[in-house]
Amino acid sequence: MQAKTKEEKKIFEWSKKLKPITKAQKDWGFKNIFKHYVYRTNAKCQCFNCGHEWNNEHPKDTMSLIGCTCPVCGQELQVRTYMKQTDRYGNKSEVIDRSWSYIEEDYMSVMSVYKDYQVIRHYHYYTSCKRGKAREWSCNEIVQDWISPKGKHTIVAHLLTSGPFGNYERWSYRDGLQIRKNSDKYSIDKLWYPRKKMIPEVDRLGIFDDGLGLSMVNKICIMLNDIRMEILYKNKQLDLLYHLVYQKEKLNSLWSSIKICIRNNYIIKDAFIWCDHMELLKSFGKDLRNEKYVCPIDLDVEHQHYNKKMEIINRRKETQRMLNEIEQYESIYEKHICKFNNLKIENKDFIIVPICSVYDFYLEGEILHHCVFNNEYFKDNHSLILSARINDTNRLETIQVNLRDFTISQSHGLCNVNSDYHDVILETIRKQLPVIRKMSRQKLSKELTT
Ligand SMILES: [Zn+2]
């Protein structure tokens, strides 16, 4: 990507002026990134580092997983092992890896300064080891993070390409270091060179080993961009900081409550619940500047308490909404069903009656756990909805009769499953369809039609 903005052009030029990595830094990385291995058999030992081969003086010890020191290069060596499959008791066992060659790659990062910018330089290490040969390794600078004193972040990097199925990633050095789009794929935070140079703004942050799960570059930019994040960090409100990184609005709306927590040394351990709790308290009109609400001793208990309260309120609202709806449609439905009010189909085990009010639709739906009420069948003028029941509370199935062609459209029991009586119910209704047809055609008295 070409440098476009003034800032990018400046950084791209500065980037060319950076000094290359020193030999001491390079060697430190090599020594600390990679493990150094020995190839061992009963007779021989071979150093993967320098390729030297010598007689194994402790053949009986071969299978044990301890290392040794190479008599030529003086490198402490480990026996390369890998995890053998877990046995059926769940025990994992290590065995000696007898492969003749292997490759390894990893990263080292160096904190440095250029003018008033924090520059974080990342190096890619690659090594290939072959039995009997001195190991080969390389170290290339692949990414530079440039951070301004105000937290503006610019990336200069080689291109990271990925395989067609995202199955591998490879650094491409063809176009050299270029300005790159800010992307997570250039975020590297592995091994740090111990001597760090920092601009005063970064030094001031006092970044420590916090286990936050944010990369170093991310942390620096987040805090330099918003002083409130720095305040959270320095006051060890780490869970809250992590939770609010991408939620500026929440940070704005809760900041005064957060300040009260900080003042009271109240560390928010579960920011997700705490923020949710504050929203809940807000809907109850509680004072979010009062430490009694903002710093609860047992957040979980408090939160559950208010959640239950809210559930009750919501349930009441829902019931009221339903009752309103029922009332609204009751008189309309009455006009539709009055023709069938006298319909009663009896059987030795049950009776079948029309659902005679919208409220009865509600009860039918509640008792049989299906959607006859929610789907508003009471608004359908071309259907007659019947209920097969033993009594008012013991209901078997709900039946829809099509009033256009006088057929049975559907019949369902508890949770839309057919009851044991399903076939008998259908048979019984089928016999009565002429009666239903007759009833549907009767003229209504004047008072009911108006
Ligand atoms: Zn050696």
C-alpha cells in the first residue's frame, strides 16, 4: 500500500532511516526463541546446533528424557520429544522424537524510539535443523509499529500472504517494507528483547504483566487514545478495561459510576455483569452515583435480586398487553362465534365445543402449549376453532374447521402432538360437519349483527 497521508509519508521516510538490528539483539533472540536439541541413539549423540557427533556414554540412559551439553559448541541440549497418544486411562506420555530434521519459526520484538515516536520492531526467526549438519537460521525484520505520543498507530511491514485455504501464512519480501492497512494479522506479541526504550508517554503507562489478552501495541494505543483507559489500567480495573475497549458509548454513560468504584477501591471483577447491573439499576431509577448501588458487596446476589424484580414487572406488562388485546377483539369474535354457541358434540370420553371467547383462546393455548392464541386464530372469520376436552382444564386437542369447504384443516394436542383420541376426534367431527354447515348459514338476530 502506498503512503497516502502526510503522517504515512513521514513515517515511511523515517522507517528507512532506522538502524538495523544489532548483533547482540539478533543473537539474544536466537538463543532465547529456540530450544536446542540433541539426537540420541544407543550408540551416538548428535548436536542439532553444530552438527557434532560423539559416542553416547550412557546408552542405558537413552530413553530417559534428560539432555546433555555439546562438547564442541558448549550448548545445553535437550532430547527432542513429542507427546505420544493418550492411553485409555487419560495418561499422556512423552517419547523421543527420532525425526532426522525439523524446522521452527517464531518472533522477537524490540521496543525502540525514533524522534518522539514509539517504534516497536518485530523480527521473524526461522531455523532448519538436519541431523549431522550445523543448524541454519535467519532473522528478518517484518513489522514496525509506529505509535505517536497521542496514540496514532501506523504499520510498516512486509506483506503477509496466506495460502488459498488459509492453511499457511508466509512473509513475502518482494515489495519490501511498506505502509500496511491496520490489521490484526500484523499484530505480534511473543518474546520481548529485555532492554526496552520508551517515549515518556508510554513509560508513564507503567505497562505490566497483566494477563489482559491484549497485545502490547493494542494496550499502548488504547491508553494513549483515551486517558480514561489509562486511569482504569492504573487502578487495576482490568476486566472493565477489557470489556469497554470497543464500547465507547458504555464508557461515556457509566464513567461517573466507574469513578465512584475507583474512589472506593472497588475492583469490578465481572465487568459484563456489572455493566448489565448498572443498566438494570438505571431502569429502576436508582442513583448511579451512590456507592451503595455502584459498589455492591455481592454483585451476583444484587444482580439476581433486581433481575427477578424486572422479570415480575415484564410479566405483568405482558399479561396486561394480552388482556388489552383480548378485550379489543372479544366483541368482534363474539359476532363470529355466536352462530355456533349451541354446538356441543358429545362422545363417551370427551366433548367438543367451540372456543367461545378470545380469553378461552388464551386458556387453550396456555393449557395445550401451542400457538392458537399467539397466531390469532380468533381473527380468522373463515375458520371455526373447536376444542375437544374432558372438562375445562383437561383439554385434548384443538381443531380448525374450514368454513369455506367444511373440511377439517388441522387438529393438534399438547405441544402440537396428536393425542390418543386424535382419530376418534376427527371421526366424531366429520360426522357433525353437516350440522356445522347448517349452523354457519343461519341468519343472525338483529342485535348480534349490529
Ligand atoms: Zn554442538
